[in-house]
Amino acid sequence: MVQLIVGKKGKGKTKELLDRVNKTIKSANGSVVYLDKNVKHMYELNNKVRLIDVSTFPLKNPDEFVGFICGIISQDHDLEEMYLDSFLNISKLEQMEDGDIAGTIRQIEAIGKEFSITFTLSVSKDADELPEDLKDKIIVSL
């Protein structure tokens, strides 16, 4: 399953994502991973959450990013949830067209179904800027 937290930059998406991950970890049976573009929020995360700074890896495009996610999943069979902050940035989608955003999210959703992982993504776009087929995935619009 994929859930989206959407809104322009500076609207509070990261705070919402951090609140959700810290709430989830209290009742999680498996592992929880938080992907970000830096380690700035390290001390705001519960210490049971695995923080991965994606910028330290040489990812060049969305396909490599999806492969990166698969690598994380392959190393942790107890993985339950993944939180992706600054999704457009870490997935290398910032300069891509909306169709590419939808395609990448569909790939991530298929991976989530296959391995029973819930993905929550913060996306720096307003709800009306997203393709129609993604709007039903929005859980918070700021």
C-alpha cells in the first residue's frame, strides 16, 4: 500500500511524517525504515526507526531508486513500513513529468503488495497537481 502526504514546500509534511512514524513504531511488530535526503531529523525519530540518508548513495534516476528500495527489503524480512521524506528529491523525480511520478509510485505500490509493506511518502506537490490515479492515495493534503 502507498499513502501520500502532499503539499507545497514548507507546509509541514515532514512534521506530519515524523509524527506518523514515531506513532507507528510504538505498535509495530516488524522493522520501520525512514528514508530522507539527509540526517537532519535523526534526533526527532524514535531510536528503533532505521534512518537511511539516501544522498550518500550514488542514485541517478527513479529506476535506480526503486532498485535501492528492493535492496533494503531484501536485507530485512521483518520490514513492515517505509517512510519516504522528500520523495521527489530522493527518488530523482524532481525534474521528471507527472507520468513518471505515477509510474514510480505504481512500482513502489506493487513492491508493497508483494512484500506486505506500507509506504508513506511526502510529496512536494499540491493534490491538484498529481495525476488522477494517485489522488485516492492521499491521506493528508496540506
